[in-house]
Amino acid sequence: MGNQSTPSARVKTLLRSPCRNSASWDGDQLAGLARVIDDGEMLAYMHWVLVNPKYQGMHVGSGLVERVKERYAGYIFLEVMPEESKNAPFYQRHGFTLMEDGRAMQIVTHS
């Protein structure tokens, strides 16, 4: 995201996208952004959680993930696929589990 005090053109584009975004602001400074793609009923995919380096370690990412979980609590699947395996423990702390024979992670709320 960078250390800019105002959102870059790229971040502004993300905020206007048809995907559902959850943002965390500190005044006019974007602290973090979670982007989710969903089918409107059953499956939601958290594409990414971005945290401004200035706000890392301040639970901004955790707050965003929890907001996404609340928003999609009625869905059967909430999935995320961390780009780096070192990020998997972060998502596991928020209830995601490793999918069998893969790296994608999900929360199953209904049988």
C-alpha cells in the first residue's frame, strides 16, 4: 500500500471496484483494506488483506478479517488463499483451516 497519507490511484480504483471492500481509516489515511468477491449467497473469497506498513502490528488486519467474517457469517464458505505460506498462521488464528490436499483455506458455517 505504501506510506502515502492519501490513497494512491490504484487504491482508489480498488475502493470503487464491484467487489466488496472493507477499509480501515485513520482520519484521511488508509490503514488497511480487505477485498472480497462473492456469489451473493453461498461462497465468498477474501482476495486479500492489505495493511499500510505504518499500521502493521496494530491489529488492523485482524479487525478487517473479523469484519469480513461478520459480513459473510450466513454463507456456507468463506475462503482465502494466502499468497505466502508464512501468512497461513494469521488466518488460522481467525478460524480458517487448511483445506485437504491444498493450500486454500476456508470457514464452513453450514453442513
